[in-house]
Amino acid sequence: MAITAFTGAAAPTTNQPTRHGRIAFLLLLPGIAYLVLFFIVPLVSLVITSLEAPSTVYGAYVYGFEWQNYADVIGQYGEQIGRSFLYAVLATVFALLISYPLAYFIGVRMRSKPVLQSFLVILVIAPFFISFLLRTLAWKQILSDEGPVVSALKALSILGPQAHLTGTPFSVVFGLTYNFIPFMCLPIYTTLERLDLRYLEAGSDLYASPAAVFRRVTLPLSLPGVVSGTLLTFIPAAGDYVNASQEFLGGTSSTMIGNVIQSNFLVQLNYPAAAALSILLMAIILVIVGVYVKRSGTEDLL
Amino acid sequence: MTLQEGAVLSREVAREEQSGAPKARRSPFTLGRWLLPTYSVLALVFLLVPIVYTIVFSFNSSVKSNIAWRGFTFRNWFTVCDQPGVCQAFGNSILIGVTATVLATVLGTLIALALTRYRFRGRAAVNLLIFLPMATPEVVMGAGLAAQFLSAGIDKGIGTIIIAHTMFCLSFVVVTVKARASSLDPALEAAGADLYGSPTVVFWRVTFPLLLPGILAAALLSFSLSFDDFIITYFNAGAVNTFPTYIYTAATRGIPASANVIATAVFVLAIVAVVTSSVIGRMRARRLRPPG
């Protein structure tokens, strides 16, 4: 179920639309109107909010063209912005390193055992069915100072006696990686599961080493899955504020842009700053995604 | 080379491959043969550790905070709703999830039908509009909607959460149903029309039943997205608690074990549903397969 959703965008449309008419318009109207009203208009109102100037009343703002807001938030939160993208890239890379072999194992090696294969797929999507906040909190307990991981690492002298895992950049990236593995694994699995194994045979018949077959045949053919998986990981990871929140895995030195937006909007009621940061986050992501999709040559994904 | 010679030669080659070649080719793989399964099992264990932790701690005989293990008990399971707020939040989540799923599934299916079955101008723009919410970080959508509700003077509550959830589920419904609709064989509809079915009859008797698995999958996906959403919800919830916002706010003072109980129950139900549907699907596929 979830699988089709993640790679459906990359699936080619086989039967071309043949009829046209007013019906199409009627079918589109309600849904498109909904998205315009509750997706586009909010983005516009974010842009307007981001340019507002403070008024005399606390938490109230007046319309204006305060471009200074953007300069202010970049100056004030540049560190958190950079950190968010660094963490997101790290989490994406780690999630890919964990997910690709797993997806390959389930999608290619397990093909001869369909029952086991679908069982393993269910294990991969199992995290979707249990609250991700509770899973993250479970890691917090496991990685806590009294938890088994820290005591084991201390016994092995890998960690110093005063060291922590929770509240560090390590645990934030760890949490992000963990939370997005299913999102990375499923699209890759879907492309690998459809991969025609005869191409691999053809490769080795042409005297390619297994590594060369992988690099020249398997990897390019699974690229659409890798691209959607990395996007489904990178985008939400860059804006996440749960893992980096101090009640979860983060600390004061690992705050991400999501935390800053949240606290500005919901705690400090500094709506212009929160809006400016949101617009910046979205703009940076769109640029990165645009370049990435262009370079990976899978533009039909959009 | 005559035919026989060719046959003999190919038999020789085949024998050669059976005896020597496979061993030579297999030897560099022996490490790989064990490496990949081991790695995959470790990755799956990593994926499942917090799930097991959450389930196990639903049986913890905890007093206030459910952090240290204090012994096994079933008590939490019988006193789920004793903790103030947990069941209320859970009920809200169900109500919001069901409403948002119905709305998003209807709206999204209509769009998916238009995209797969009709030619129209502005198609690229529609596709982009569907893709954008999936490419926007949740915190941006959450802040945007909250800013909009703020400037429109709308009070946050269950209604605003439903509006937000319908919005982000919509794109996922379109993509899921579209994938199903574009894999349908157009010949089936043509056959329906050949048998004098009117377009309406063909749609309801042929197309819709074929689309139904995709629509159901989309609805399930919507519900699970809505049920587990925290970031957008937190921006638009006001004083209302959903199950995830309850956990988030309770995290500072310690999560009661009843949260684990609810999460575990939902998890078990969902897994049972998924396994059942996959077994049914397998049985149906076997029945439809032509004999022989």
C-alpha cells in the first residue's frame, strides 16, 4: 500500500488519456480548489507574514515590507540553518547505506521465496504503524546515560566516564536516520523488485565483474527508487524538530531550523521570524531538490 | 557446423559450466552470500528495536513515569483510560483520521481520475500542485496554515486539524490511485462498451471495482499518515490534543504506560490487517492464475 504511493510518481503512465472534456475540469475542481485554498494561500500568507513589522502590542504585527526580517533571521539562526542541512544530508547518506542492501536483499535475493519476501516487507513498514514519537522516545531511553548502550560503550572505554549520547548531534542524526529508513527502503525496494534479472546475467555474460554489474547495471536501473527515497528522507529530515527537540534526542548544541521555527511561532509569538525561516527553508530545499533531480536525470519524477 | 555438432558443443559448454565454472564464479561470492543476509537481518533488528521496546513497556508496572523497568503486569491494559487525557486524545485522533481520510480519498480519487483519463490544458501545473505538498517540509505547511488561520481569525481546534490533515493526505491519495489507474488495461473498458454498457455502467461495473484496491490502499495510507502526524498538527491544534501531541507534551513529565498500551494495540491491529490483506491478495492471485 504505502509502497505504491512512494514510487507511483515515478511509474510511467501506460494508457495515455484519450478523452477530453468538461468532465476533467469538474473532477479536478474540488481537489485543486482545496489545495489552492489550504496549501498555496498559506504559503502566500507566510510570505506576507514574513515581511510584517512589529507593532506596539506584543505578538501583533502590521503589514509592511520588512526585508530586514530575512537578514535578521539569517544572522541570528545561520548556525541552525546550516546544521539542519548538514544533519539532513548525513541522515540521508546513512539511511541509504542501511536501506539499499536491505532493499536489494528483499527485492532481489528473496524473489524465489515470495512468502518470506512479503513478510520482510511488512517488517520494513512495521514502524509506520507505531507512533514515531514513542519510537524516538524508546531510543532516548535506550541511549540514555543509564541505558545499555552507554554502559556498554563505557565498559569498552569507547566513551569517557562523563560522556553522553542523548542530547548530542550524534543522537539527533541517529534518530533522523532511524526514523526515515522505511521511507528510503520502500521506493528502492519497489524498483529493485521489478528489476529484470536478465540484465544482470547479460552483464556478467559480457565478463563484467559483480562490482561492475552492480555499478553499471543494477544501480542505474534502481536510480529512480534511490532518488525518491533520498527525497522522502532529506526533505522531512531537514525540517524535522522532533528528533532535535530537547525532550527527545537533541540538546542545546544540536537545535535545528524546525525547532527555531516552532519556538518562534508557538512560544515567542514572533510570527515574522518564523515565517521568514519557513520561506528560507522551503526555498533552499526547492533549489537543492531541483538541482538534484536534474542532475540525477529523473525529471519525470515531478 | 552442422546442427548435431552445434548441439554437442552446447551440451559440452553446459557440462563445463556445471562442473568447473560455477565453483570458480561462486567462490568470490561466499562472503557476499552471508554478508548481505546478515547485514539485512541486523538492519531489520535495528528497525524493530524501538517497536519491541514500546510494546514491552506497555506491560511495565510503572508508577508515574514509564522509564525504568519495574516488573511485568497486565494492569496498564485494563486501566488504559484512567490516565486523564490519553483516551480523549486517542478518540480525537480517530475522529480526525477518519474524517480527513474520507475527504482526502474522495477529492484525491477525482483528481487521479482526471489525470489518467482525460487530456486537458494545465496538466503540468496540476501535477506540480500535487507534487509540491509532498516536497514541502511539514513545519512549513504547519506554520503556513497556522499563519492563515491566525490572519483569518479562525480558532484552532479539531476543525483546523482536519483541514490540515486532508491537505497533506490529498497528494498521497492522488499518487496512489493514479498508479493503480494507469496500470489498468484499457481493453477491459472497451470490452464493457462493446457489450453495450453505457459509460456510467462501464465506470461503476468495470472501472471502479478495478480501482478499488488502489482507493482502499490510499485510504489506509491517509489514515496512517493522519494518525501519526505530529508536526503539522502541533501548529494547528490549539488546545485540542491528538494522540501524538499528547505524547509530545507528556514527554517532559514522563509518558504514562497507557500511551504504550494504545500504541501497541493500534500496532497489532494494523499488522493483523496488513498480513490478512496480503494473504487474501495471494490467495486471489493464485485463484486467478490460469491452470497449468
